[in-house]
Amino acid sequence: MNGILMMVIAIIVLGGAYLLYGRYLQNKWGIDPNKETPAYEMQDGVDYVPADTNVVFGHQFASIAGAGPINGPIQAAMFGWLPVLLWILIGGVFFGAVQDFASMYASVKNKGRTIGYIIEAYIGKLGKKLFLLFCWLFCILVVAAFADVVAGTFNGFSVSESGIVSKVAANGSVATTSMLFILEAVVLGMILRMGHLNKWVNTAIAIAMLIAAVALGLAFPVYLSQGTWHIIIFVYILVACVAPVSALLQPRDYLNSYLLIFMIVAAVIGVFVANPSCNLRAFTGFCVDGQYLFPILFVTIACGAVSGFHSLVSSGTASKQIKNEKNMLPVSFGAMLMESLLAVIALIAVASFADGEAAAQGLVTQPQIFAGAIANFLTAVGLPYNLVFTLINLAVSAFALTSLDSVARVGRLSFQEFFLDDDVNDQNRKPWQSLMTNKYFATVLTLVLAYLLTKVGYKEIWPLFGSGNQLLSVLALVACAVFLKKTKRQGAMLWIPMAFMIAVTFTALGMTIYHLGGQLVTTGLDLGNTLQLIFAVLLLLLGVIVAVQGIRKLTEKDDGQPAEKQTGAAHLS
């Protein structure tokens, strides 16, 4: 197996899946190509803003991608290239793409509401409350971690073991480019809203802005400390969370999506030109360094195969921007398959290094391994290694900041929706509900907690991120399966992914509880492991409660419920 063969297999499988399976789902679920969506009916200029397909695709792709589909496959490569490749392709098509499409479809059919509202409408209020609370806490954790990672990537200084402080030009360039992206996004948003230009003209403008930002970033790096960047990033997130999506989120993600697509295209060209050999064994065993293939492989590779966070983006932000029902397939299903292709490229990248070769070249982190491999490939066409390495690192780093836009907004929406019920609208809302559902209050509270977690140490509970993320996929698949059944649509294609992810998630959490529980009894636990044990138990209980409620709804006799059950129409202020 060489790089070209692996790439060809991925392109054929993923492209064929979109043309065949994607359109099959579209027909089975009764997508109406002439039907406008709630983005028009409920547009509020803040969250509900209809946009062209390519703009929403840019938002979806930029939000769900980034470092996730790079980190996972490289970490999981310890099991060999074959299980990684199979899970990316099978998981990406039959698990991830189906989940993302179903989540967006269920949301659009329920006035653009999130998965939490789908759970309330078709499973029960308790399930909704538990889900939204978990989503909010999950988003706080992700914002804390991503903000710290981005600040570290932007940090313009490094300190040697001897205490000598030096500037880091690569980090300074990434920081400048990312800040320019924000400014350019505001300008691009105005052009998209008021220019009424042809989409190809908008594309040309976006590409020109992208090139200018990268060039200026390389020429004029900004050097600030990590602590300073923490403050700047959280101020930016605060603005991005409450600003209309058309002013910042849509154009920024649209702009960044081109950067990621260019990176993917460059990597594909590099693979076909260099045709790297595969230095990984096909399969190394079911237990490697104390890690079991099941469930570790399926928790480690989330983005690129199936990720619960995608369901939050699909139903939380992207569904509120879809113009027409026919646009859901390319935006959700298509973006997921594109991410799977990126995951395959990451696998080819790590497989191109012989054992110990990457570390010998100073490539330690997953993004460094990825960037180093792609730079090696593209030297075959005459491009300088250092330039390509810097640009790939810049692209990967910039997308961590992009993901913050969406996850923070999803956290804000989850908090607001937690305090809204079907019988609550704008007229009978109590004062305390008005406060809790106010977007400014919800945003500030969410970000203050995330900032504090960044400072005091999110790393204590970060090891549970993989299990927590995949638990989200379980809950999303359960909710969508119940929705499809209750609305008399074909949903059997969700049952196998749902059952498999229940087994994966519950096994992973059970193993964590068993391991930490044993330590607690024998040697005791420090603060970090104690927090992990508490959160693992809570996650497992949450998953069991919602899954049992959902499965009961799936197995009970049809109650003759109407095709669509519309939820309350209270707006989030």
C-alpha cells in the first residue's frame, strides 16, 4: 500500500458515497428542493441569517475541521494503517456524514432548534435538560482548551532552559494572519451583504484577501505573551458570540474554508507527485502499549469518522443559515466527507515516516508531523520545505481559532435553551427567564467560566474529552432516530451507528471508572484523577438516562403523532 493507492481508494469511496448514499438519504427523508427553511421564516439578523450554500459550507467545514482530523489518525496509527483507514472510510460515510446530515435535517424541520429541543419534543423534557446542561459544560471545556491552545500558538516568546527569552517568528506570523482574518472577515461580510456580486467574484475577493493576510503575516509577525493573547482571544470570542453571524462568523469561516481547502489540495498534489511509501504495519495488534483497539481507536479518531461536536454545529448554527432544504446535503454530508479525506491525508503523512524518523527531525506534535510530511511531499515539485512547513502549520493553527467562534456560540445557545420550554414565549416569560435567556448574560457567564478554567487548569479533566465528545454522537443519533420514526421517515440507517457508539462510549467510560476506582481503593487519587472519576460517572449516568429514554421511544408502538411536531416559538434575545 503506497500513498497514491490509499488516496485513490479514499477519493473513490468518499466521492461515490456522496453521489449514491447521500442522495439515497435525501430521497428517503423527503427533502423538498423547492422548500425554503426557517432561516427565512425566523430570520432575526443575529443567529437566523439565510446564506448561500458555499458560505454555509465554509462555516460548517471550518467549524468541524481544523486539527481534529489530523490529531486523531496520527495518534491512532499505533494500531496500524488498516484499522485507521477502515474506520475513517466506514465511520465517515455511515456514521459521521449520516449523523451530521440527520442532525441538520431534524433541526431544520423543527424551526432550526438544536438537538436539545429535538430530544424534548420527541423523547422528553428530562432528556432535553440533561443534554443541554452537558452541551453547555462541554462547550466551556472546549473553549477553555482551544483558547489556551490558540494563545500558545500565538505566543511570540519562548524561554530556554537557561532562562533566555527569544522571539518565535512562526508564532508571530500565525498571530498576525489570524488577526487579519478577523478584520478581513468584517469587510468580506459587508461585501457579501451589500455587494450583491456574483459568487465567483466573491470567491476571487476572498482568495485575494486570504493571500494578502498570509503574506502580511509572514512579513510582519506580532510578538505578544501568552497571557496577553488569552485576554485578546476571549474579548474576540465575546464579540463573535453576540454579533450577527453575517457580520463575522459567516465571512470568517467562509474565508478560512479556502485556506483549509488549499491545504487539502496541496497535500493531495503532494501525495500524487511524491507517492510516499507506507512505513506503517497494516495491523499491530488489539492491545498496544496497554491501549485496546476497542474502544480506544473509535474514541481517538472522532473528527474524520464521527464526532458528536459536529451535531452541535449542524443543529446549532449551520441549520439557522440554510436557505433551501436541498442545500443541507452538500453542507452537512459533503463537509463531513471532505473532513474524512483530510483524515486520510493525515494517515498517509504519518505513515510516510519510518519508525523514529519524525522525532529525529524534531517533529513531535501531530500538527508538526503532518506539516513536515506535506512539506516533504511538496519538495518534489520544487517548493521550499521551510515555506510549506510554515504555511501548513499556519493553516492548522488558524482553524483552532475558527472553531472557537462556533463552539462558544453553541455554548451560549445551549445555556439559553436550557431555560426555555414549550409553554414559554416572549409574552409569558418570567424576569429570571428573561435574564437567563439574554444572549449577553449567557455569553458573559459562559466565557467567564471558560476563562477561569483556562487559568486554573482544564487539563485535569481533558482526558475525558474523547469519551464526552463521542457521547454527544450517541445522544444525537438517538434523538435523530426517534425524530425520524415519529415523523414516519426511514431511520433504520441510524440504528447500527447508534448501537455501536453506545458500546464504544459506555465501554470507554466504564474502563476509566474501573481504572480510577481501583486506584481510589488502593493508593488514593490526586485532585486531577478525582475530577476525572467524578466526571466519568456523571457522563455515564447522563448517557444511560437519555439513551434508555430514546430507545424506549424507538421500540414503542406508533402513537399516530403528526409528521412534524413543532416546538415553541420563543426567540432567544
